[in-house]
Amino acid sequence: MKLFGYLAIIFAAIWVSIGCAEVGKEHDFIFTESLYLPTNASGFEIVADADNNVLLRVTRPWQGEAIEEQTLAMFANAESAEGYSGQRIVGRASRVVCMSTSHIAMLDALGLVETVVGVSGKQYVMNEEVADNVDVIDIGYDSNLDYEKLLLLRPDVVLLYGVSAENTSVTTKLRELRIPYIYLGDYVEQSPLGKAEWLVAVAEIMGCRERGEALYADIVARYESVRTTIDYESERPKVMFNTPYQDVWYMPSDESYMVRLVEDSGGEYIYKGRNQSSGSVGISLEEAYMLATEADVWMNVGQCSSLEELRSAAPHFANVPVVVRGAVYNNNARATAAGGSDFWESAIVRPDIVLRDMAAIMRGGEEEMYYHHKLK
């Protein structure tokens, strides 16, 4: 009986101490103060709590309907972070692992490419400061990551991207290893300026949001400057996209990134009004052939770099007028030997140059371009 009474006193003391600790807790971590609300991007916001701790909230980290909000908190010091159970970093990130080449481009734009210590698929990276740096380690792909290498890198944060859901095998392991991570949804954005605005989110992680905001303002100004040079009154050339994949031709949504670039550059999407969903839709080769015969321009033809390669990839389309005229263009003018395209890397923070390329294509494509080239 005495033992029972003694234990009861101990448990009561513990309960009181826990209660007192909760009452006296300094940080509630209620992030309600808006620090940055994007003007063109739709997938993130930056907020703060009453103690000036900052939270990057990613509301659309991947495509599809299985959306699950992702967050990363930034604290000035360890004391401020005490008690926070979510993904967090203390201080600014100085060692970063990038699972997408677009994240490398953002860090480069911020003047922080030297912080990249690990990547996924180094052979696909265009940035020479990363690709040629033997100290930047390739940690593998998707669920086949080399966690031993990752641990040795001692990253402050891993920048992830998701296709249609969280890769729980990866995130569970990262949590086990206590490596902070955040999914970035830049590739989900449909607006060229929306994609570029994720530069601000990355800048927050790196402790330089003001620099990111200034760079983004400059990007917007340059993009709008190019738009002022485009003739929107003349007849718009009709633009066809893509090549068949396993006998199915996929046509992008009216709201897609490439279609918006076509519209901004003075062209007209040939499938306009027929796919108002949020993603691509498959059409038959017969329907694709009819569209191709009406097209003035054909763009983004897979990995093809010449008309001969295109005729081999799509032999039934070899004699459509747009091919006969040679009005076929691809966005792989800048690529690695392994097939990595700079269009999916640095172009995310250079939408003005992409728009300039596209406007040149709509005018006949004889001008010098940066990311695009005319198939010969």
C-alpha cells in the first residue's frame, strides 16, 4: 500500500510538471502572419508566427487530386525551434541536395549554386559549376537513393519533387535520419511567371527572401518587356505539339505552361477549347494526323534533333505540310550528352528568353534562338 501511495505521488508530480510546462510554453507555432503571397504562383505562401519564426507552406506540391500540404519551418536559433515537431531548419541552409535541376537553376540565379552538395541524375545537369564539380555527389533516383552518401553530405535540407503523391519510402527514411526536406511544386505551375516565382520560396529557405523578391520583380519586368514587342493583331499561326507515345498522342490542357507560352508569343494552340482539364489528354493517331495537316508550326517533338529523326519517330507524319515546309522546332538546343535539357533547368528562371524564342518561332523561326532550334 505504501508503494502504491509513493508511486501515486510521483505520477502526480510528473503530471503537474507537464501541465506547468505546457502553460509556460513560449512557442505556440501558430503561423498566421503573411510574409509573402505570390502574385503568379498558386502553390505556396510564406507566413510567420508571433515570434517571427517563418514557415514555407506548399499547398500544391504535385499533380493530381491526392494533394497533401507540405511545410518547412525556419528558425533563427535552436532555442526558438524547441518543441517544433515538423520539418525545420535552424539558420539559413548552406548545404542543399536538389532532386530537380530546376532547383539548381534557382540557387544559381540567387548566386548560391555553391551550396549544392548533392543532386539526382548528375549526367542530366547543365549547370557547369555543378556538373563539373567532383564534390557534388549524385545520390540516385526516386526510391533508390543512396542514404549512406546522403548522410555523408550532411545536408541542411533536401529539395524534393513529387509526381502525383508523396514518396513515403523516401520521406520516412529522411525523417528517420533527421534530414529536413520539403517538396517544391514549381513544375506544377502552369504560368511561366508562376514557375519562376518559386525562386522566392527557395530564397526564403536560403535566408535571402528580399534578394529573391528583387530578382523575381526583374524577371517579371523582362517578360513583360518582351511581350510589348509581339504583334497580337496579325493572324496567329496554329501550333501542334508532341509526338506519339505507344500509339497515343497526348495533347496539353488549354491552361498548360506551353499553351500559355504559345498564346503569349502570338500563336494559337491548334487544340484550343478541346482540352479544358488540368492535364494532358490522349487522342488517336488519326485525329493527331488531321491536326498536324492543319498546323503552321509543330513543336516539342520528343528527343528529335533533326527532321530525319522525326520521320523515323513518326513515319506516318513524314509528308504532312508542316514537315515538308520544315516548320518543326524542339526545345533541346541546349542539352547534355545524356539527354538532359536546359529547357527544364535554367529556363524556369528565364521565361523572358523562352518567350523571345517562342515569338521568333511564330515569326518563322529564322532568328537565332537560345533554348529552341529549327529541325534541319
